Amino acid sequence: MSQRTAHPSPSTPLPKWAMGVCVCTVLLWLAASAGFAADPPVSQRLEEFRIKVEKDREQTVLGRVLLDAQDGGLLVIGRDGKLWSVGVDELVRRKVTDEDFSPLSAKALGEQLRGELGAGFEIVTTKHYVICSNAGRQYSQWCGTLFERLFDAFRNYWKQRGLALHYPEFPLIAIVFANEQQFAAFAQRDAGPDATSSKGYFSITSNRMVMYDLVAEARGAAALSATEFQQRLGTQAFNVATVVHEATHQIAFNSGMHTRYADNPLWLTEGMAMFFETPDLNSKTGWRTVGIVNDLRLKQFRDFSTKRRPADSLATLIQSDARFTDEKLAVDAYAEAWSLSYFLIKNRPADYVRYLERLAAKPRLMWDTPEQRVAEFEEVFGKKVNEIEADWVKAMRRLK
């Protein structure tokens, strides 16, 4: 099975940034996860794996083992940060080398990406990012500036609130296509049809962001002046917010806040990204300030609250991710996730940090029951769900 979360088309008018896709492709063999030890030691040895990826095709992967199943299956992380779920029938050969595992350098990673994507792509590197793009250097450099601004803001915000984050083990990858058509063709192969209509997505499996040039239509074949470029971006602020949303996911999953392939409740991961995504029309990049009120999410939540919100809405949000994958319920679920996250971060910051720490420590491929999710939430925040709901809904009524 696979799990994807998407920002769906809203039932009330919302900008297209609300339709961005965070592709969270989980293992095809989740049912076998019970065969994994709960907290196995992580191997630091570099190994060579020969893996059957299709019926008639094999691939060699250099990486280290994260989890070793009792039935012989493996969870492997490659030197580029990609996760490989290897069933016992897919493992052709496994060889331990005499080297320690090390991530690819930014230079080597850039060469790998260019080899994968072909002629016409160039590499732009920043302190933490490797951007592979055929959209032109001007746009790639703008992306790098935005990503680094967000990276610093994200780390500083949580450092000030006492949450210890580590630096990414791997350079953070962004693939930027020249136009929407190229992006959609790649997304169809890489992430499936849900991603093709988005403005960008982050894949938990490959650890990459994928997006396209938002000003391509205005530029055409000619380069824009710096002033024209900034003016055009100013009209794309909501689409820029989608890019920020996906970039927030990537930072959170690479800094120790979330653990890839662990039980990360979607209300929290999506609420976190929405907390950071809010457009800032006064900024040249379309984004600047962390945690300002997301007016459109707030409007959607209030509409949901007054017209169709059931009494058990908060409980179902915490218990399960099902509402996020139901196109009839997803828009309201996202609005509710933003609202709950905003309330907890602003009003219960110490407890929220403790909750993040609890979730970050969860083992990969171990899944809590709905009852366990609620019990843990109530334990950390010190109140029953209905008591928290009363405080939260009251605060949302007062919010401007």
C-alpha cells in the first residue's frame, strides 16, 4: 500500500497554493513491519546491495542498513539520502565493504542528478542545498535564497523554544523544471497522478523537493530584469507559499523534528508546514514571517466550525490520517490541522516541543493505534481532548 497526503481542491475559493502536494510514499510492504525490531542499532558500515527493482531489471545501491527485518527484508538509506525498502525476494546480493558510510558530497550529488535528468540541467549549490534545474540560473538562485532564508528561520524559531535540531546529514535536493509541463511529466513517473496538478512536492522516499519555474510564462524566451522578476514573483505569492510548505517538510524531516517512515500524524506534519507557509505580500520573495495568521486557513476553519464540524472532529483528527486522504474531507482537515497547530504552538509552546520530541523518538515502521495516539496527546498536553478543544475553539473565535 502507499500513503500520500495532498492539499486538495477546496470546496470554497482558495488559491492554488492550497493544492500543493507533499508526497509521502511509504513502503509497499507496511504489513510486514511487525517483523522489524523496535529499536535496532543503526549500521555505519557502507554496504553494496544488488536489488531487483523491476521484473527484468536490477540496480546496485551503496548505502547503510537502517532496519533489518526478521524475515530478511531491509530498510536501506543510500548515499544520496534515498530510502530503499528491500523485500527478501528483491535482494539479489548484499556485500559489506571495508568503508564507513558517508553521504555524497554536494558536487558528487550534483553530478548524479545531472546524469539522471540529462542535458540542459545545471547545478546551483548553496550552503545546505543542491538545486538541479533547467529553469535558468536567475530562478535557481532565487530558489536557493528562499530555501536558505527558510532554513535559518525554521532552525532559529525552534531553537528559541528549546527544541534541539541537528543539521541535515545529506545535502537537501531541489529539482526545478523550466515549466509546468515538464514538471507534470516527471511528477507522473516519480510521485503519481496526484502530484501532477500541484506547484511542487516533497518526497519522503527520495528526500527531494520537485517544483517548476513559477514565472516561466511571463518570461518566455527572454530573461527578466531584476525588477521585472521581483514584480512577477509578487503576483505569485500564494504559489510561493506552496514552495515554502514543501521546503518546510524537507527541513523538518532532515533536522530531527520528524523521522522518515515513522508514525508522524498528518495533522502535525501538515499543520507545521502550514504554520510556516503563510504568504507575505510585502516581501520580495513572497514569504518572510514565521507564524503569522494564515487568513485563508482560518476562514476555512471558521466556515467548517459553523456549518459542518462534528462533535468528535478533534478526536478523529488525532486518531487517524484518514480525513486527509478523503477528498470530501481533506480541505477541512487541513484547515483544522493549521488551526490546532497554531493554537498549540502559540499557547502551549513547551508542551508542543515535548510532543515533537516524543514523536521524533518513535521507531521507524512501528504504527500507533488510534487509542495510543489520543492517549499520548492527552498525556503530553495534560488535558482530555474535549478540554483542549474548548480552549482551542474559544481562542480561534478571538483570533483576528
